[in-house]
Amino acid sequence: MAVEKKNIFLQNTKNALEYSSPRRPIGTNFPVRPNVRTHGEFIQQRIKNSYERSADQKRAAAIKYKNGTYLEFSSESGYDLALKSLENIRQGIRILNVREDLEKKITKATVYVPGGKEKYFVKKIEEYIEKTTDKGKPKNNDLISSIEDISLALLDAFWIGKVSDMPVDNARWCEVWLRFDAKKTEELTNDNKMKAIKQLTDCCEALNISLNESEIVFPERIVKLIYVNKTQLRELITICDYIAEFRRSPEQLNFFEELSGSEQQEWITDLLKRTNFDIDKTTICLLDTGLNSKHPLISPTVKSENVIQAVEGHWGSDDHAGHGTEMAGIAIYNDLKEKLVGDDLITINHGIESVKILPQDESNDPTLYGEITMNAVYLSEIENPDALRTICMAVTSPDYNTDDGSPTSWSAAIDKITSGADGDGNRRLFFVSGGNVHPIELTTIPYPKANITHSVENPGQSWNAITVGAYCNDIDVSSAVYKGFHPVADVGELSPYSSTSKMWNNKWPVKPEILLNGGNMVTNESDYDSCDDLALLTTSKDVLSKPLSTIWGTSSATAQASWMASQIYNEYPDIWPETVRGLLIHSASWTEKMIEQFCQEDKKTKGRRQLLRTCGYGIPNLNKALECANNSVNLIIQSELQPFVKNSMNEMHIHTLPWPREVLESLGEVEAKLKVTLSYFIEPGPGEIGWKNKYRYPSCGLRFDVINSNENLDDFEKRINVKMRGEDQTDSGDGSSRDWYLGKDNRDVGSIHSDFCSVSAVDLCDANFIAVYPVIGWWRERGYLGKFNEKVKYSLVVSLETPRVDVDLYTSIINQIDIEQEIEIDLPSI
């Protein structure tokens, strides 16, 4: 499309400052033990009993027993465990996982104690009983007082997920998460990895457990697949020193099979006559069921047959189920029906790639889906290394999912490959569908409550990928097949197919982030069904018999999102993937229908949070993402920040923006809207270890803040940065806080943060200073991994707009930019 006023990419706006985060009161929620000796002696007896039981098991074992002991520590109900004190890396004592029993309000931690180190906790308890600190408190008070019980860790202490998902008599494929210690050199670290894998292999052989070759490696964790029953899981714990956790592995994937469609070959011929295929580097790579690349609407977009691949060569690259070809029709044409019935000339300037990740029988041989996904991406890059690639995957699993939004091995693998943490430093733009509500679910739970209870499916928990949900854009049911049926949702409402993150813990990312057209369901008040009339027209794998088909749900929405990304890449070929992601989410907004559905109680902690957790940031507007208008301007900054040095924070950035102060002053009380979106990728540090303290999931976090009304720059810096306060640490600046729509508690999760405030234009006159600063992550907390000097790239999108069409903000901003700075600049390479 022709862009008249390009987005304004700014350079040289930042002032890097040494940074120290403000100290916040850290409450310790540990119980007070009225009788120290009584409590200490009880805990002492419990740990001795655990070691004695472990010794008895070792003596009775028919095969070689592990060297160390697995202990389970439990908190008192309603209180915390002193998790940091439960681990001593030098002694080899490691926290393996942390679980929370939400019903009983008890925290449990599984800890590995190496052979010969059994006295470590025994001594801590003895000191608690017998010694006091200079302040008169028992020594090791926080640690021992926080412990309500200690026991030998049994199978339940290693199982992550629903207990009902654990295999019983019949063997099932499960993930086993192995721990390994990172050392100062890569060689020593790899030796430790190999030791862990070697011991697991030997143990599986001794117990007659099938061990799959596939694996995913994360910091201090290796994920493997084993085919086990409950008895074998128990036995594996008794002989292997490297077990951290077990999880059920998804055994089937959820996607729509081929749908019946119209046979309109003459329409296809007419469309091809009106279409110009001008394809250079921009591509969309589909990870799906394969592709019929011979389809006349698809073949002109395929660079060569070599870009149509399969993770396993013997699967064949053809589309055995139809879903991949249906995705392609949307990814190429966006609205194929509109293109077919129109008579305009159109240009397609992005290509299609396909890597088959699902074999003929619709379920994979036992393997890790994260590894399959990563290998699929590598295959596409090897074959077409210079592409500006958008990765599109509408394949999800509803089974054995995390209920709270915490990561899985699959979602973490996507975070790893998108962040470039797989070793090549190549960051990637990735779209994944949220997964679909099935019509049968609405027979027992009404719409839209069914959407609220159906959480986003695995791997939609990914922090770095954009997870796509669906909204409804059609209510016209004309087919006689559906006589007596009517649409479930209205135009502009959440699609009945769309899953949500309303049931998740609020500390996990907002999912889905955006919504696109996913069609509608029909009902006669007792039955619910999908309906071709309310679906999207697309291409079919059966070219000869029925070249057109239909698609719906979050699959079609994900394909549309990928199409939008390709348009941004075409217009700005040097743009960063973080920026494409940021622009799409920044351009999104909710419909009035969505606000009516989910934000009746208009408060940040209730209605607005529910709106965000069901509809994400809304429907992206491609025009707003691509270009500016006189009264609506996008300012974009692409920068890089080193958040940490060893054991402390390092730097923050304050950006000075060219600001149309005089224009805003002249508008007075006319409403103006300031919107800010901060987008970056995290490196995952997975493993169910509480997701806090040193084992936080993200490598680092970033946050933004805007100078307040009536706040000068000096006070702004003091408010955010302790190091700017000098000797008077109480001087934290001043100014009137802005009324952000979502607020920090809602927006400051995940790795993209977007919010806006709508106020009178005069109140935004001085909003030209924006800070980007780091928050803690495992790069700093796990300093022994040597990642504390790493840098993180980020994209900051700032827009200013007013409903007054006669206002020219754009020219005022352009005039303030130095004459030497080109607006259409050559950006740094990705």
C-alpha cells in the first residue's frame, strides 16, 4: 500500500544514566515461632527421619541407588518459605522445583542434597536452637521458622501439573526435566550436561524405560521424553540424582481439519489475471500440516519447491490434512473473498514457506514439540537465509497444559528461538494461535463464560511470540442447512472460538495480545456448531475437486496477523522484529462491544483487567501501524540497553522526544491521547522453581515511565533512579501522576508493555521525556551463569493523536528534528 507519511524513526534521543532501582519495602511473610526450641527440635526430628528413610531405601534397593537425597520442605499455611536459604550452590544443594497449593496456601520446595552434605541443614537447625544473633534473634531464624515440615520427597514432589494427568498403570509419554550445573567454561558446563544425560540413560535402561532422543536445553535444565508408568517414575527418583521435575507431554495437537468449500475455479482465474506477484525478501513461514504448493493461488508465492519442507523427510511436505493450505490462503491474501469478488488490481509482495510439523497420522512420534518447532525454523532459515521472515504457527495443544499461564517446555523453546538465545543471536518474529473453544463447550457453559474458562493453549504462554485470539465480524447466516439457527456473537464482540488468559495468575503475560477475524458460531439455543457462512474463505488442498475452502477460529486470525506483519516488513525492510511486534500491539484497540462485554465495572483491577485478559489490546489497525497522519504521529526508537553488571543494576535510558509543544498548547482543553508501547525479547530460564528470586523466568525485564505533569527533568530522574538523588535519598522528586488507562499492575507483565492516557492537550505539553529502565531477572540473579553483561534490544513506540483533523502534529515534529537526521533512515541490521 502507498504510505504518505512514514513512521518517524528517531536516533540519538537517549541519555544513558547509571541506574539503581528505588528500594521498596520487602516484607518477609514468615511465621513467628513462640517456642524456638520446640519448633527447632520438631524440624530436627523430621529431617533425621527423612535421612533415615532414605538410608533404608538405599539398603533395600536391588539396583544402584542415587548418591544424594531429595527432600521436600513445606511452609506453614498462609506463609512463605525462605527459598533463597534452601539452596547452597557451592555445597551442591539445589532447589529443584517450587509448587504452591493454592487451596491450602502452602508452598512446597523440592531440594536435592548431595551425598556427604546431609549435615548442612542439620547444623542450621542446631544453630537455630542453640545460638542467637547480635540482635537477639535465633540464628538462621528466617530459614527454620519458615519451615513447617520436612519429608523425604516422593513422586508428588516432582510432578508439575494436575495429579490426574500422572500416568498410573499404563505407560505414557512424560517430560523429565534434568538439572545440571553451569560452570565457568562452556567445556565444563557441557561435561555436566553429558553426565546428567548419561545417568538418565543408564537409569532408564536399568528400569526398562523408553527414552526418546529429542531434547531441549535451557539454562541449568535439560528436557527429555520418557515413556513411563507411575511405578517407573517412583523408581527413577530413587536411582537418578538429576531429576528436577516431571510433566505430562501433550499427546495430540488441536487444529481444524479441512472444511467443505465452494468450487469457483473461474473466480481464481480472474483473480490471478488481476494480481501482480512482486516478491523479494519478505516471507511468511507456516509451521503446520504441510502445503499444496501447486494450488494456483499459492504457487506464484513459492520461491522454489525447496522452501516447502518437513521436519522429518519421510513425512513428505504435502498437506495431508488441509489446514496448512487453508492457512496459506489467508496469509497470502488476508481477505480472499474480498479479493475474489472485487475487480481491483492487487499486488502480493511476500512469499510463502512451509515446514510440516505434523505427520500423516495427525500426531507426532514421541518427541518434544519445542524441539520440532525449533528445528522447523532452522530448516526454513537454512533454505532461505536472507528472508525477512514471519513465523506463523496455528498448532496448539489443550492437553496437560499449565492452568496458571506459567511456561511449558514448548512455549519456552519458542522464547529461546525468538530471543536468539539458541546461540546465533538471530531474533525472530513469531505468531502463535491461542487455541479454540469447541462448540460443544457452549452447551454446558454459556458464551462468553466458556471463553473465560477456556485458557489459552500450549504454547500460547510464550512471552516473546504474539499470541493471537479472535473476534467476530459476521452475523449473516443464509445457508438452509442452518435454518432455525442464529449467530452466537454480534459483530465486534469476542469470537466464540477465542481462548483467554482470564483464569491465569496475573503475574503471567497478557494473552492473547491481539484479536483478528475468527468467524462466529451458530446456535438454536440447545446445539452449537461451526458455520461456513460465518467463516473465512480460503484455499483448499483439493485443488481439482474444490479449490476453495473455509477456515475459522484463532487459526484464521493468526494467519491474518502474519499477513499484517509482512506488510510492515515490506514497508520498513530494516525494521527489528521487536518493532513489528510493538507496532501491531500499539495500533490495537477495543471495540465498543468488547468494552460492553467485559468492562462493565470500569476499574483497573476489575473491568479493565478482564477486558485485557480476554481481548488483549484489541484489534490491530494496519494503517496506524504503517503510517502517520497529520493528527496522529508514531515515533519509534530502536535501542539497546545493558541492564546489569555483576550483582547490581547498570543503566537506564531517558529519551528526549521532538515534541509539538506549541500545537498542544494551542489546543488547550481539546482531548489528546498519548500511547506508549515498549517491546523486547527475554531469554527464558525455565524450570518450575517458583519463578521468583534467582529463578525468575525472564532474563531481565524493562519498564517505561513518562515524565509527569508539572514535573521537571531533575525530579523525573530522581523519582525513577536512586543514583540521581545524591546524598538526600528521600528526595524522590515531585509531580502529578498521569492517569494511565491500564496502570502498572496490568501492563507490567510479560515482555511487551502498552498503555495510554487521554487528557487535555495542554496537559501533554511537557510529556517529551520517557524513561526505559531495567527490573531484575536471572541474568543478574544467577551471576554464576556469566550472563550479567548481556544487552537487550528494545523498541519504544510513542504515539500522539487528537481527534481534531485540522491539527498538524506531524509537521511540527518533523520541523524539530535536526536537518542532518533523515526520517527514512537506514536502521541497524537485525
